[in-house]
Amino acid sequence: MAYTILAQGPGYTVAQDDEAHSSIPYAAVDRENGDRNHGFVDLADRPELAADIPEAGRSAGLRTLLETVNGVGSPLMTLGCECGVFLREPESEQAPDRYIGSYVAIAFRVAGMNTAARIYELARAVLGRTAGSEAHHYTFEITITPLRALFGHAGCFEMHTNALGYGRDDAQAWAAFDAACLALSTAVEGVLALPRDDVIFQA
């Protein structure tokens, strides 16, 4: 498996993976550790259904991001999401000792548009519009990831987007994660405001 870093800067990394992990759609499944993958839910043009996504119930920011990506007429859609609390080894006594780890998988609704090159341009466009924060500590990791199949289409990629919110307690970490998701949502709004004849949207 090759994992290649394509771009990196303060608070962000863009990489490409060459191993396909998922087929879309996918069924719900119970994991051995007791967690449950709730299965694929098609939110495209039905952003109000984000309220029914269990993961979105944990984070208002994540729900807003799902609603923005899947808005009526948007050329984008989400393919899945997850979020949860993880502990980390702090670098100092003042450094955060936990973070909210997450992913939101984003792709174009037109399967043929999901080339690695176009997903990379989408990642650049989103990150270029994503603001930082003085009040919260968050970072972003985006991986251009191949899919086994996207609604029966081969050769497609997704923008596997990880927003990470850090804190000294759960409340602080969740607040940072919410802020990160809201920053991503605002950035996606900026991308969606581009004219549809912009190169990023050309099939």
C-alpha cells in the first residue's frame, strides 16, 4: 500500500492512498467491538435527512457540513461519516490530551468526475477557503482515496476528509471539532458559489 503526501502546511495535509477500501452503497453492519456502521444514506438533494444520521447527532457542526455538501442542486454528495473521542500523548502539560477524530467522505454526484486529479483540485479549493481559529485548535487531513465501486462505476475516488478537534477535556475537543466542521462548511459554500462552468465542475 502506498500513502503519498501531496501537500502539507500549517494545520493541513493532503495525501493520496492507492488502496480501495469501500464500495458505495454499503449495508449496515455491527462490528466486533460493539460499534455499528449504520450503512450508506443518500443525502443528495435531501439535506434535511442529515438530522437522522447518528453521527450528526453528536455534532451540530458535522450536521451543518453534511447539509451544505448535500444541498439541493449541489454537484457534491457525502458517502459516509464518523466521529469520536480519542486520547493522545500531550507534548506538554498545557497541550491537549484528546481529540475528536472523524471522517466525511465527499465526492461528485456524477461518477465520471471523481478522478484523482479532480478530487485533488477539490481538496485544494476547499482547504484554500478554510479559515483557522484563535479560539479552537483543529487540523485537517484529506486523503484522495480510491473506491472499489461508486454506484457500480469503477475507477472513482473520494475526498476522505478528516477534521480533528483538540482539547484538554471532551467538551473542549467537541467544541473545536464543531468549529472545524463549520469552517469546512463555509469553505464548501465558497466552492459551490463558483460558476458551474468553472474547471472544477466540468465533467
